[in-house]
Amino acid sequence: MSSSLTSRRAFLGGSLLFVGGVALAACGKDDAVKAGAKVMLEQWYHAYGEAGTQQAVIRYAKEYTKANPDVAINVTWIAGDYSAKLHSTLLTPKAPDLFEIGDFQYIDVKNGLFAPLDDIVKGQEAEYSKASMDSASVDGKLYGLKMMDDAMVLYYRKSVLEKAGIAVPQTFAELAAAAKQLTSREQKGLFIGSDGIGNAAYLLLWSNGADLLAPEGKKVVFNSPEAVAAIAGLKQLHDDKSLLLDFTTDWGDPGAFIQGAAAMQWSGLWAMPAVKKALGDDFGVIAWPKFGDTGRPVSRIGGWFAVANSKSKHVEEAKKFIEWLWIKQTDLQKDWCVSYGFHVPARKSIAAQTTEFASGPAKEAADVLANTSRAYPNLWNTAMDSVFAQAIVKIAKSGGDAKALLDEAAVKCQAELDKQLA
């Protein structure tokens, strides 16, 4: 898992266990023919790290074929750079009929790679977070259906804060002060990533009412006065020397928090089972605190979308399977989210029925996700990400002028945005 701004997509699509692509036949082609299936759907997943996930997706596919004998599904498990392999294969006759995708990209829709899913989601829109719906929508049409939500939250050690007489931070000023006060020779106050950057730049600007792009998506706005003021806060954390740097694991892994190397850590809901096993009830989670009185607390939402290949010969069959699994099958959606890893079901009604999120820090995280989550706009691409990242590093670590650096980065990113929209 990666903390750098430029490798956030590698984090979303990375594998912890596998090397190379592995085809996992839910129903092999010969078996499908013998069983009378008229359609064979090819389905791709990235190689999840949680044990049991590959067996689960095969089981789901078999259950679908049992209920729909005319359709068989061949599952392929892809490790390594899933996004690169998917996008190169989508341009060939070997492209899968349906697949999953992490960060949703406008250019994929512009290039005609994804089929719209509005017809299968109609009437269900309110079941999904606005952040996820906006991320997967282009020109009013929906092109991806959320499979599960990953909440990213700020973990804090209750006993450490209580011993120091520190209340749970509600503003960035309180967070910075707490991190400084909790820093000692043995422990740093805050871990946001081994590079000292992580998601913090995004969180800071969002928490001060700023954004990467204007609401209509046609203008870069991360150099607004609100954004400049908030992102300068990252330099404060570095100047205070309250950040844990160069730890052996990155922000997605709870190792630094569990080992007591940091009193607070930004990480994901997926880390909670390991944190609870190590620390019991001695922790809590909150959103990233608001920046100043006019700001608001925020969190990042991650997870994966189910997508149908617009160029497939079996688009309708692929969409029917997506609808069956990710809208109609309540039990299977719960199974996918909490039986292997730890994710919030994307559909709000199912999340409300999932007892694992009924109390304690898990409920706190689910509430954070429901009330404060933000996602990257689908027009925000890797090139823009890289330019922004370079400016952030100079601001945080080299004392560069935040306004000048963000203005310069905004000009470059605007050119890239205009190119996408042309």
C-alpha cells in the first residue's frame, strides 16, 4: 500500500499476495457447453490480499449460473499492475465482458470503454454515497456500480490522549497542537505516511471548503485562498517535527499505530481488525478535523466499482450479472464486505443491516464514511496528480511559497484538464 500522491492508483489496485494473472474457472468453457450455457462471460478482478476472496467470487459466479443456466462466468484473478493490464486488454478482442475498477477515470468513458448502468440502478440511486455516484458519473450517466466502500479515518490511542490530558481533536489547530504535545523521544504524535505527505494535502484543502476542481469540473481551483491556507498546514506539521517519517510500513498498514510509534495515524477501515486485536478497546476513530471554524471534517472514500465493457458482445448479460450480485444479493454483498476483509457495504440499507458496524469504532468509522466522505473527481488524472504532488512536497518539506507553487501547478493542471475535455 502506498502513501505517495502519485501512486494512489497503485494502492487501490495493488495485490498483496499474487504474482501474475491467474484464471479461475467458475465454470470452464467445456463444462459450460455441457451444461447448456449459451453465453460465457469473462470477468476480471484484481488480486485481493484477503484470504478467501478468490474462492468467494467463484462461488458467486456459480450461484448465478445455477439460477441462470444460459450464462456461465469465467473469473480471472489479475495481480501486479491491474489497471495497466486491464486498459491494455480493453483495446483488444480478449477484453473481459465485465470487470472492476478502483479510481474512476473520465477518459475511460470518453474513449467509449464503459457501458452506462443507469437502467439497472434506476430507483436505487439513494442507496449509494453521493461521492461514489459523482465519481462514476459522466454527463449525467452512471458507468460504475460501487461494490463496497473503504472508509479512511484518523485512528487515535485513547489512553495516550487521556494521560496527556488532550481532548480528541475537532479542528486542525487542535490536531497539530496534540501531535506536537504527544511527540517525545519514544513516540511521534501523528503518522500520515512514511513520506510525511500521504493523503494530507487533499484532506486539508477539503477540510477548509476548497477542492481540486470546480463543481462543474472545467476549472482547476486548488490554488484558491482557502486551499493555500489549508495546505500550508502540512508545512506546520513538518516544522513541528511531530510527524513520524520513514517508518517500515506505510499509512495503509496499522503497524506504526499498533507498535506505539505514533499516537495517532491516518489509515483505513481495513486496518481495524488488526488494531482491535492488538489494542482491544484502547482506540477510537474520527474524520480528518475541520480546518478552522468555517471548515468541516472530511474523510476519503475508496473501494471498487463493477463495470461492463461497452464493446462486449454480451453487454446486457454482463449488466444483468452486475445487477444480480451488487444490487439484489444482500447476503452475498455482506459476505464480500465482512467475511474476508473489513469494508462497508456500498448500499446504505445493507450497511445498516450489517451487525459488524452496529457499535464501537466500526460504527464510528461507518458514520464518518456516511457523513464526511469525499472522492477524487474522475477528471483528476495521473498527470495532474503528479504536478500537484511536486508542489505539495516543495511546500511541506522545502518551505516553498504555497501560493506561488500552487498557482504554477494550477496552470499546468488546467492545460491537462482542457486536453481531456477537448
